[in-house]
Amino acid sequence: MTVKLLIEESPAETRAALIKNGQVWSLWFSADAEAGGLYLGKVKSIDRKLQAAFIDIGFADAGFLPITDTHKLSEGQPVPVRIKRSATSGKGPLLTTQLGIGKDSLTALVERAGNAPAKLDQIEADAVQAYRHFEKSQPSEVIVSGTSAFLALQAYIKSEKVEANSELTAYADGSLFELESAQEAIELALSRTVTLPGGGRLIFDEAEALTAVDVDVAATQGQSKRGSIIKACLEAIPELFRQVSLRRIGGQVVIDFPALAVKGGGQVRAALKEAAKTLPGARLIRLDDTGLAIYTVPRRQLSLLDLMTDYHGPGPVQGRRLSIHSLAAEVLRKAETQLRQNPSGRFEILAVEEVIDLIAAKPDWQQKLTNQYGARFSLSVSKKKEREWSDVREIR
């Protein structure tokens, strides 16, 4: 198996994609970088029934800290914690007091931080965190787009004496995600329906409590024959698990197969168990003769849908639309492409007011563009009413 890691730095975010045998399997975004971070939090409230405390670590939502003896804590008390799992939709991060750091080092960090809430450990470059996230996959090649990202990762590998056989390559000729079809994979992973080569479909419906996947093979040839339906299901299973990985789906996953494919046969069950090995921690809970398979998959981060969209009417999935952050990141990637391709041109970045306001409120995003390409761009609110419309135009 050939494994390749792409790391693409852009003004608003850093993205990474793990590619196995030419297919994108997993995605990482700089929004995931908070996992594992060490913080000096402040106890916001204590729930004795839950045996937990809610800790303010400076995020929008308080972190959840399970603790057996809550009487050792009091409201307003500072407490050092580490993020065990990133925040999910509507919930703050899961915290732990198992810090993995010596007492003397912790004392020095707390004294330096001052008042809570505060981050205690040093913030690593996003490219380094992306690499560490996928390090166990042992990519044979790591391709990095963005000068600062490449230099940070190069320095990390040298300083940490990482035992890696990965070939580190800098890429500066355009959009790395476009070149390797990772952008196309993201767009497909945001859609509700995935068309299978044999004519069948996978239909994904994500909810708060679970994700339902309908394996629809009615469109396949020979659908009246049980053997044809089993064959179509066996062909669908590897893509189904790739999509669960790509969509960053966690929690309970309920898969609905045609009952005819499951009843009395072990082929589908065996294929499900084998495919589950591609998802670390995935566990088959049940597969019954009605065709329902129930899995649990560790929820380690926001799903792609929760990360890139918010609730609305029309959108990539009914009831969802791309978030303002996603739209801002995309138009800044467009601007970077134009600035790179035309070193002497000046450009106007056009988008709806919400997008321009967000970019204007993030001076570090604009500074990254300026540092790399010079102050050759301006921000303008578009008169277009379409929320997702944006453009980058050369000023003549």
C-alpha cells in the first residue's frame, strides 16, 4: 500500500489529507489542533450527580471534566487540565487531569501563565501537529504547500530526530489539494449521496445521536437475484468505511443493508469485520437478518459536516450550509492562487458582507498573505445576494 500525506497551508487554515493507494482516506484541519493541549482552567460549576466539573479554559463552551471526588474542587478554583477530546457540536471539549508532565515543570508553567484561563504548553505549528496526527500511518511521502509550514515541519523532524522514512517535499505550483483531488473528495464527503461504480448508492444522514447509512443497490443490474445483491453490497462496504473515515463520523453508525443480502449468509458479516479494521476503534455491535448493522466508532473530533457547515435550509446537505469560516477560507485560497500566479498584479477580494467582516476581523490571515505576496489586495463587499458567491478580480 502506498501512503502519502498532503499538508496545505493557507491564510485562514492548514489542511492535511492522508492518501492511501490514490484515495483520500482521512482529513485534518487546524481547528483540530486543540486536542492534547495543556491549559490552566477555572472551575465554572460542579455537578455532583454527574460527578463532573465544567471548566472554563477560554473556549466558547466550558470543558467537561469527569472526576470521582468533586468535593476536592470549588467554583472559581484554578485547575490544570489537558484536552482529551476536541469540542463537538454543542459540547465543550472533554478534559482530563492526567497531564503527562512532571510536577516541577507544571509549577513553572502555571507561574508563567498567571491567571486562569490560560494555555500552558507551547503552541506547535499546525503543519507539525498535522504530521504528528498521521505519523502512525507511516506515509512514504509528505508533500507540503506553504513556505512556513514546510520549514516548521523540516525543523521539527530534524530537532526531534523523528525516525521517519518519509520523503519531505515542498510544493509551490498551485493548489496542492486540487492537484491531488483532495478538494474533490471533500466536496463529495459533504454531499448526502455517494454513487457507487456498479450503480448503487450510499445515503448518509447525520444526526446528534447517530449516523444512518442506507446501502441502496436497487439500481444495480440483476437486482432480482440474491447473488447480485450480495455482490453489490460487498463492493459497497470498502467505500462505505472510507466515507465514514473521510467524513470524520463518530459515535453510533447504523447501516441498512438489503435484508436479502444478509439473511442466512456470512459474506457480508465477514466483509464488515474486515473493513472495520480500517477504522481504529470501530466495533460491530450487531448485524441482524433484517439487514441492520450497528457500529460504534470513537468520536475524536468534529465531523466534516459539523466543522464546515452550519444549520440552514438549502446547502450541501438539506438543512445545512457552508459556514462563514469555510467560505472565508475558500476565497482566501482563491486570492492566494491569483497572487502567486501574477506577482505584479493587484487584486480585489469580493464576497458577501459576513465573509468580508470575518476576514477583516482576522488580521493574522491578511498578514500571512501580505508577508508572502505583499500588500497587493483589498477587501470589498459584493452586491451579490448569493451567500456562497465570491470572486478575486485583478485591479487594472
